Amino acid sequence: MSVPVKYVSIEERRLAYREAGSGPPTVFLHGLGGNSASWEPQFAAFSNSHRVVAWDMPGFGCSNLPATPAAATRDFSALARRFMDALAIERAVGIATSYGTVILADLAQSNPGLIGAMVLACGVTGMGHLAPLERARLRTVRRAEIESMGQRKFAEVRNSTYVAKGMSTALVARVVELAGSAQPEGYLQAYGALTDPIFLIPFPISTSLRWSSPAPTIRLRGRAIASGWRAPCRGRNTIALRTPGTT
């Protein structure tokens, strides 16, 4: 389902988004390897019964970079709150993948009642558990990779490995296309926020949910979910095991 891009101005910066349908709002937040177009299959599935909204995170897709460089997850979640306010969304179900799950969880925790339920797919917890020198090293290495290869080549090298074996060439190409469309500085700001030493969601590595979730939550993880996406879930970056009964 092809959905046209719309724009809203927040802090004198253009924020792009896609919207379709009417009814109870559902807000989608993408990760570092996508933009609002990543959710077009979900738009087709949900827009008959829901108001479906997906943003381009600042520096991704058609959105401007933030007026002030984003340094932490809280910068993105605060902007997501203002985005929802601008679209008169008072309460919504939130669905997110990858780094979007971190933004969504903070959005829900810092705005009680705003998110009625969450679906967290292939989530990460950030890198706040790493030593400061290691976080700085990772940021330096990632910037060097982007600057030497360019965003498109970087996407080809990194993101095609996140697709399950046996998926079509067209699907792999779509993954690379979406990931390669990020503005380099926007990607690097978001990656830097992922290393934020203050923000670390206490998601469990085991099957039991030990953190105080602000809303009913479904956690998805697997080798082949979401029509071919393979979750890059390893070690401390794992949110949780697949919730029984989900797909």
C-alpha cells in the first residue's frame, strides 16, 4: 500500500509522516534501518479499522535534522510526544521496531496514559551498560564507516544481513533502499543516542517481564518475523523472548 508523505512543522523544522485510515490511533516508530515507508504493509492491514500514523524520525526519510542535534533517546521521545500533539493524538497504541522500541518505551514511561498498549519488535536496550570509552569508540567507528562508504553502501553491507535466508531479491533490495535513504548525520545522531549512558531500559533477557511496563506490551523476537525480517538480537541487546501466542 503506497501512502503519500505529509508534513508537520515542529520547532520550525519539517517532520514528515504517513497517515491513513480512521478510528483508534496506532503510531508506528521505525528504527535506524528504515523510515515511515517501512510500515506500508501494516498500513494496508490496519487502515481499514484504525487511524495509522508513522513518522520519519528526524534525519530519516523526508524529515529535517533536529534544530538542536539529538544527543539522547529522551530528545527523540520528547519530539515524538510533540508530533502526536501536533496531530491531535491524545492516546494511541504504539508499535515499534529496533531503536524505535527504545523511543516508544521512553515515550510511554515519561507520558503516563499516552500509550495504551505497545508492540516491541526486534527491540534493543541501548548501550548504556558499556564503559564510556567503549561507547565513544563505537561512535567513532560508526562515523568512519558512514563517511568512508556512504549511507547506501553501508546499508548494503549491514542491513541485507538482517533479512532471513531464502527471502526474495526484491525484499533484500527494499531493505537496503530504506536503510540507505537515511541522512548520514541523522543516522549518526540516532546511533549516538543509542549509546546514551543515562537511558537503559531494564528489559529482561529471560522470559519473565521484570520491569514496570506502563502499558500492556507484546514483545516480538524471532529468526523470521515481519515478512522476512530477521531480528539482530544478541546478548545484552535482546529485549525478551517471543511472547507465547504471537507471530
